[in-house]
Amino acid sequence: MTYLIQGDRGDWEVVIGLEIHGQVVSKAKLFSGAATAFGADPNCQVSLVDAAMPGMLPVINEHCVEQAVRTGLGLKAEINLFSVFERKNYFYADLPQGYQISQYQHPIVGEGTVVLDMPDGSTREIGIERLHMEQDAGKSLHDQDPRRSFIDLNRTGVCLMEIVTKPDIRSPEEAGLFLRKLRSIMRYLGTCDGNMEEGSMRCDINVSVRSVGETELRTRAEVKNLNSVRFVMQAIEYEASRQVEAHDAGEEVVQETRLFDSARGTTRPMRAKEFAHDYRYFPDPDLLPLQLDQAFVDRIKAALPELPDDKKARFIREFGLSPYDAGVLVASRRVAEYFEAVAEGRDPKTAANWVITNLFGALNAKGLDISESPVSAAALGKLIDLIGKGTLSGRMAKEVFDAMLESGQDPEAIVAERGLEQISDSGAIEGIVDGLIADNPTQVEQYRAGNQKVIGWFVGQIMKATQGKANPQMVNKLLREKLGE
Amino acid sequence: MALDSNTVKKIAFLARIKVPDSDLGGLANELNNIIGWVEQLGEVNTEGVEPMTSVAEMSLYKRADEVTDGAYPERVLANAPEPEKGFYTVPKVVE
């Protein structure tokens, strides 16, 4: 599924690199002891270090370092035991220091790889260029007053990981898959909650286009601060076709930063203050280089959870699931745990079907997360057992499942309460079949004359007589035997 | 390395320091003197010497992930010229 854009004189491909800012999960900030929780009152989670009062000194939070290393290991990346914090200088109202403490020449994590699960079941590797740690900035509100902006420094100094990909992405879909996969990995690791709506994960994109067959990269444009996967995909689509049109018209594509207009789905250049972007990086004299020992890294590595790729491989190998189903089930750690609890001691494919088709369908319709599911894994397991034992037919199980969703009750309780037990007593069914055959000679004749469809009418009559509780396999078998006589 | 007036003007802008054009030439001379003085260090042969980050054998001090600071908005905003509803306020900056 190659993504190509038709130009006037041939096809173009799009080359995309992403920069993702993920807020590190930690209690306190990167260089101060102020809290990081989302949604506090303005300036209530600000220390004098964050407010850049004179004489304040940064002291690094060891847990943030650990989280960055953990993420690096999850990206199968090289961990740099020596890294350096530098000052990135610029002025903005929500950056009281006048510089952001970041890493530049010596990031804590180097090259790595993320594997994408493509919809057709194949995989594709996207290279990671680096991951570095830096401070988040504060938040500006521009809509509170006609002449002033309001500044809240609660976010100032929260630890960010900036993850930069290689220009390996070739379509909006791949960019979307990459972001979802990265988010899934970070959530498994517990290093970033990946919530783009709350801003704990944000994305910048670098987009260029080139004629199919070209090997050099053309000039790229950057689109900043996209806060949903859908916006990332829209911005890429728009940028790619804008650039193809420019090249076709003989216009120059300039290297610039653009902003995404989510209402229109378009991008526009930022006002030209580009010349001011001279960050004058230099090593922060307040912070010594960050030196890690290999034992520290090894300890983190030994304690890593099973990550989505490994889990997927295991689900395919141990449970015989299709790559697609396995991929769906491992996308979230909670879903994977739920599925494993349902599958425990049962047929894994049946369990996978119930979780993916019925449970996900119902949760999506209700807008619920797996952690809010009214049906517990244990209860869904029991329901599957009731089908296995012949107590419930597939159709009845659906009915019980719907009742479980509504009430959160145990399936056994619902079966007892509604008198739903399937009739699998062959004697009872046989009696009904015999009666029907005796009372309806016309239909019996039609069947015996070769009209196989009449059997459906008989099944319907039996289900009517038993309120749908007759075991359908048994009904079919008995009918065919008796009518065939 | 010598600074000209244009470079000084750019540096002044980046540092948000207002310098009248008439002062640029004099400032360039002063800065050039300082740079020239520091550049004497270039005479030392540092071939094969690792860059040094500290004169003491120290490593970066690290703290535990505990909330130990903050929750004093009144102190944070004490010097702010026009605080409102717990926010700093500044002349409108909007893209």
C-alpha cells in the first residue's frame, strides 16, 4: 500500500520524520521538587527553581533518568552512559529561565527501532535517531483578556523525552501507526501516559516530497505541536500535496516552521521571526555531565515488562492466534491481561473472538475503556464455559452477554434468573419433533420430495415451542434423521 | 575572531538588550578586547587532552522522586507586576 501523490509529470512519494515530546511519568519535576500532576490550580505546583528566581540551582530527579533509560531500552536503542545537559536559549513568556535545559550533542539515548504492525499482517521497521531529556515549558492562555496573556508555570520543568525518528515514514497511515505503537510501548513501560488530549504527548512532523525513484531528500517543512493522531495524519496529507503542487508549478519549497489549522485541516507559515531562532546551545554550567554505570542500565533492563512485540509473538506461537488478532490484543497492556485471564484454561481462539468482536464492540459503543468494562474477565470466562458445556447456545450466550453488560451480573445468575438453560435433553426434543412430523404431513412431503429448505420451517417451529432454548445442533440432527425416514 | 557592529547588534537583540546604533562601534571594540584576551588560551597546546568539566572529581548529584517543594503560589507571584486569578500576566504574545 504505497502512498503516492499524482503530480503533473508523474508520481511523488512523501518522506516523513517525527519528533515526539512525551511527558515522563514522575511525581516531581526534572530539576525541582514541585509536583507534576495534571489539572492543579495555576502556579500551585511551582518551586522557586521553576520560576527561575536568582540563585536557584537545578538538581536532577534520578527517577526521570531511569524512565528515559527504560524508554530507550523499550525502543531497542543504544543507551549512552555519558550525556550532557545544555542550555537552549530563547525568550518566551512561559520560559522564565530564558533557556530550556535540554540535551543536544550528547543525548542519553541513541539509535533504536520501532516495529510497525501493518494492516495486512506484515511488519515494517522505523528507525529511531535519538531520545533526549529536557524541561517542559509553562502554559500561556491568550483568551482571558484583550491585551494580556496569562501564564501558568505548573508545567514548567516537568521532564520531557523528545524522541526523534529517522525519515523512514512514507505515508500518513504509517505515521499514525507509529504514534500508536510508540504510545503503546511507553504505556507498557509506564514511562509516559501518551495522552495527546491532555498534552502529555505532542508531535512535530518534518515533511518533504520527492519524485518516485529519487534518492536525495528535498527541502522539508516542519509542522509543530500537533495534539492528535488524526491531526498528524491530516497535516501530512495537506503538506505533501501542497509541496507537490509547488514543485509542479516550479515554485520553491522553503525550509520553514508551519502551524496546523485544525478547523480547516491546512497548514500556514509561522510569522517570520525565524532569524531569532539562534539557540546558542552550550553545556549548562549548573549541571555536571550525566554518567551512568552499566549495572544501573542492566538492572532496569532485567525488570522490563514483556513488551507488545514479544507478547504478540507469544500469542501467535502459544495460542495460535492470527497476527492481526494478536496485534489488536497486545496494543494495550490492560487488554492483553484481560484476554489472558479469559483464555486461561479455555480455547484461546474462542476467547479472542469474544474479546475482540463482542466485548470491544460493546465497549466502543458505550465509550468505555477496558478498565471500566462492566463484564470482568472472570465473568466472560464463565460465559464461554457455559457455551462449552452446552448450557447455552451461541445465540443465547449473546443474550446473556448483553444482560451482563447492562447489569454487571454473573452469567450463571442471569441464566438461572431468566430460565435460559438450553434444552439438550434429546428425549424432550425428540418428542417435539415427532409431534411436528405427525401434525404437518404437507411439509414432511415437501421435504421428502427434495425441498431441503423446509427444514428451516421445522427448526423455527421447534424454537417457537421451546422459547428458543432447544440446542440447535441437536434439533438439526434429530430433524434430519426423522424426516429422512 | 573580530566582531563587527552588525554581529553586536544581533547579539544585543538575542539578549533583548536595547543598544542605540551609535554605541555599536564602541561596544564592538570593547568586546573584541575581551575576546582577544580570552583567545590567548589558544596558545596552549591541548593536543590529546580531554575537555574537563570540573576541577573536583565529582559526579552529578541526584535526588529521589519526591514532591518536596511548591504549593506556594503567593511566593511565586510575589514579584509579578500584575498577577490575576493566580496567573502571571504579560503583554499579549500570540502567534
